[in-house]
Amino acid sequence: MKSESLLQELFESSRAVVLITDEKYNIRFSSSAVQSILGLEPIALAGKNVFEFVPVEKREHWRTCLENAGNSKRSEIQLTSATGEDLYFDVSVSNHVEHHEIHGIAIILHDITEQKRQHIQLEKENEHLDQFIYKTTHDLRSPIHSVMGVLDLMENADEKERMRYLKMARQSLHRLESVIDDVNNLYRVDKMAIANEKIDLKALLEGEISLLKNHPKAQNIEIEFTCNEEAPLFLDSIRLKTIVGNLLSNGVKYSDSRKKNSFVHIETAVDEKELLIAITDNGIGIAQENICRIFDIFFRATTEESGTGLGLHIVKDTIERLNGKIEVKSQLGVGTQFKIYLPNLLFSQGESLLSADEKKAMH
């Protein structure tokens, strides 16, 4: 009994999940770590077979590992906790079935979930980087080749043809500039620390709208906005400009030339907790089967306009970094609405920056 007590004390002091089974793998003892890690009551495991907790497709593999274990056998396993969370363990197995004093199997599961998640995340990031580099170099090379081809044509062209070729070259260079801008925005969003600064929302919207004036399609589009500010807004101005600028640019770029009265309407509302931005247009819209993919990197929902497929990915990534969310509703041929919800950082650091009049107005 003293030995059993010492053994149990040893198991309980360990942060690992410890299971002792008989030769048929029925659980005789489980450490209290099964409660804190797996969310299972130790007493509820008594008499159950260990394979009940192993995915069906992996049971044969595990049975082979356990049956062929000599003095020691190590492997890795994925289990699901009582709350549905995927957990990963490095498993040690000691087979003492033939031992006349111990007669059983000791299974020790060391929780490696955090390391495994970091490894999975790193693999995803490496895959993402490979795709990004491949697609970006392709998109950079394409307009360069186009301009080089146009220059070859210009060498033997008459004056009238040269003007047409110059226009084509300019369009290719604009596309090249767009790719560079999008890559720069993605890098900036990824690397910069989140700022907390007071924002003049009206001025920010006016500035982003003015940047669109030179867009060829903006001349025939009515762009209007309304601001309802019940509290001062504190956010990251650069990231907010990135979100608004990309969505407004899309509203203009994907307007419907067949409609007489094209518009992009912006509605904003600010309170102490949140900023809401709703951007609505009557452009070409998005097919329902594409809505779930529009935020994927390099995905383009239409071929009617040229684009890098980075804009909406940058928007969603930026919003998530600000702990916000975005919703989209769209109908092909009718138009699109984006709703963005961002937390107001007013009471994080901004409260001390409020003037006496602003504090009084809030109360």
C-alpha cells in the first residue's frame, strides 16, 4: 500500500496524463491530469478501454504499437477533449504484462499541443509565403513583359499607332504600380505595431474619397458619406485608411457601367465601444458561390476588371488584427454591402487624451 501511495503521488505530481491498464488495455488507474487536460473525470475512465479515446482510423496502428512495445515505445497521438478541442500528445508506453509483480501497461501522455500548433502554423505560413512569392513575381513580371512587347511594336509604328501603344504601356505600368502598392500594404499591415490615436473620421473619409478622383471610373459615380459620432474615435489611422481605401476602391473599380446612376454610400457610427462602417454600392455584385472566397489571397471573383486579388485579403487581415469583424452581402447585378465592426480604443489609452469638453459631452 505504501508503494502504491508513493506511485500515485509520483503520477499526480506530474503534469502528464498517466494511464495504467491491464493486458486488454482496460483502464485501471488514471491520473488527475485527465481532468485538467482532457476534461474527463478520472473515476469515469475506470474500466473503459483506451481505444475508446483513439480515432477509429488510428486504432489498428495504436494496437500494433502497444502490442509490439518492448520495454519502451514512443509515438505521437491526437485526441479530442471533452470540449471538442484538438490536443496533441507525445506518448510513452511501458509494457509490464509479463512482469509478475506489476502486470500491466503504463501509458504516459505528455501534452505537446502548443508546440504542435506552432509547428502547424509555421507550416501554413511557409506554404502561404511560397504561394505569395510565386503569385507576386508572376503579377510583377506580366506587366513588364507587356510593356516590353508594346515597345517592340512602337519601333516601326506610325505616329497614330504610337499613341495607342503608349496608352497600352501606361495601363500596364498602372497595373504594375497597383501590385507594388498592394504588396507594400500587406507588408505594412503585417509588420507595424497597432497604434492608438485619436481619429478625425470625417477628414479621413474625405481624404480617401479625394484619392479616388483620378480613377477613370470615378467620374460618373456618386460617393457620399454620413458620420454619426456619439463618442471620440481612437484607432490605428493607417490601418483604418487601408480598410476604407481598399473597399472604396473596389466600389469604384467594380461599378456597373450599364447603370445610369452609380453610387457608393458610406455610413459610419461611433460610440464608446465600437466603430461601425457600412459601405454600399450598386455595382456588378458578387456571385453567391464566390462570396465565401473573396477574402482568400489572390482570389478574383470577376474578370471584368483587372486586379491583384490582394485587396480584400488585406482588408480582412487588417480587421482581424484590430480584433474586429467584417460582413458582406451581395447580389450579382445588383450591388454589394460591406459592414465593418471595429473596437473603439477610447478607454485603452485614449481616455487620458480627451479634452474636458469631450469628457463632459460623453456624460
